[in-house]
Amino acid sequence: MTPHSASAAQLTAPGAYPGLHLQMHGGGILEVVLQNDRTLNSVNAAAHRALTVVWRDIDAAEGVRCVLIRGEGRGFSSGGDFELIEEMASDFTALARVWREARDLVYNVINCGKPVVSAIHGPCVGAGLAVALLADVGLKDNAVYIGYYGQDLHLSRDPKQPVISRGVPIAKALEEETMIAWAMNGQDIPLVHGYPLRLVIGGWPASVSGKWLHTIAIRDKVHDGAKMTGKSYRIPIHPVVPGVDPPDSDFKIIESMPVKSVITSPKTGLELPMGQPLALRGHAWAGDRTVKELHVSIDFGQTWQKAALKAPKNRLAWQHWTAEVKMPIQGYYEVWARATDDAGVAQPMVMPQWNPEGYINNACHRIALKVV
């Protein structure tokens, strides 16, 4: 690899960036070609690393005014080659390395001060796709928010009127877990989930994870699209007397969701034979935080039993929990579940403070059953 202070001549030296061919053209235009047409420009470990670091060198190189990136031959990029995929599958160190490089790739392209244009044709997957999506995107110091626009149609049938256009602060948008998704379980995202592209922004209201995505705007103020103003997806700043509806100015945008849990099995209405243990399971989550503990109660909250709680698969993921309880006598019971996050905040027993719009109800979930 060339040093970060590379000149344009060093950038284009043969072999400087494995898997890439760099060529200078008139007017300070640097052409970057993903070069492995035999496999639709798949990348091996060395090429993945090169595609990550080249943007820092381009940013520092004198004589480069803008960048065009394209794939050689029949496609843009078909993602990691089989050798890289097998290495990631069998070696966690390799997997972690590729994850770090993927993160750095995003930051390096965004922070590259030279305009980047992508010429996409054919397959576009993996690291190549990340570059293609980020091409010609730059964040200035005054970037405050992002706002998305989707292709869904307003009820008025007016194509110029957005149905919903929400957003998040730029810091949330740049978190490692925030993504533009095009596939789910190895297949294209179903239409109902936002095909062909959608945002996935974990830990915050689902309304910020826009579906049918076609535009992401970088704003120098809080985004003011449809459903971002007034009382939409907002809660009172201060506790409110039940029945009172304060003015819009007394509301704030919902950001990280509060700690919450659900019982997914069994369903309510069960009849349980006396003496038979009851197996419980469910999920819990805590917005930007992590769930630390999960407890269940069979006596309306008088006593609580700690459940087995699994760690999240990754930050912002739901956490699975299980428990087993035994009812002492016959009769009617309610099973309650209560999660506590890593800041010591637990779910309330009843709906929290009065909220005229009905948002953020994280009261304990419960199911009813009879022991017979």
C-alpha cells in the first residue's frame, strides 16, 4: 500500500492497490477500476483492504480533483470471493477484520474530500455496493440531521406530496449499526418491508427506518419532513396532567426507545394442569441501551423471579429470555414480565406518564391463565 501522502503518480503505480486499477485522466480525474472481470469483480482479502484504504490516499493526493469508480467488464462488483467468504466463516479473527474494514470503508469514502462518482452496471454487492451508495456524498461540519424520502404514494394520490419523511441526528445516522438494507435472509427485501431499499436504524422508533427509499437528504437543521413536525412521534417534555393536551412547543421528538419486554409463549388464555411447570419465553429490548435483567411475577408483582436472559447478538438487537414457573394452587393467574436496562431503569407496572398521542407505552406485558 502507498502512504497516505501519496502523489497521483504513486496512486497509479502498478500493484499499489491489489484488485484495483487506478489511472489519471485530464483535468485531475482519477479512474478507479475494480479489476477481476472473470468473477464479476469479486474481491479477495487483499482487494477488500485496498478498497478500504485507497480513499484516504486519494483524499491526500495532490493533483486529484475528482474520482470515477467503475467495474471492469460485465459488472460493478459481486462482493467477496469464495476464498474470503470461507475465511470469514471459519476464522472469527478474519471476520472481525473484514467488519472493521467495512466500517473504515464507509468512513473513508464519506471523509474523502474529492467528489466521487460511481458508474454502476451489472451486479453490485458488498464493499463495492457500499462505495456506490456513498459516491458523491460528503458531510460538512454543519450537517445536523438526515431526512429520508420514500416512493410510497400519499393518500391524496399526489406524487409530489410525501407520505412520511422522517430522520435522525447525523451521529445516529453514522453509527455502525445504521444501514441501508436491500436483502433479508439472503433474498431481496419483500415489498411490504420496503423493496428495493430501506433504512434500518436500530433502537429508535420504527418510523425512522424508512421504506421504499429513494433519497437521503443531509440537513443543516432538524429535518422538517412529513411526520417530523407538530406532535407526530413526539412526547411531552414535562409530565402532563391526564386529559390535558399541551401546545406543540411542549413536545420533543422521540429518540431512543424505552426498555420493554414481551411474553411470546405461551399465549394468554392457557389452561394449565395443576402441578405442571409453565415454560415461558419472550424478548426484551432497550433502545440504545442493553437489557440487564428480566424478571417474571405470578402474584401481581408481589414477588419476582429472575429469568435467564441472553446477551444481544449485536448492539441494539433484541434479547431472548426464558423462565419456568410453578403455580402453588388452582385458580386464575397473570404472568407479568419486567425488563431492566443497564442504566437501572425498569418497565413501569402501568402505562407511564399521560401522553396525548399515545406513544411510548412500555408497561409490563402480561398474560392470563387458569390452573385446573
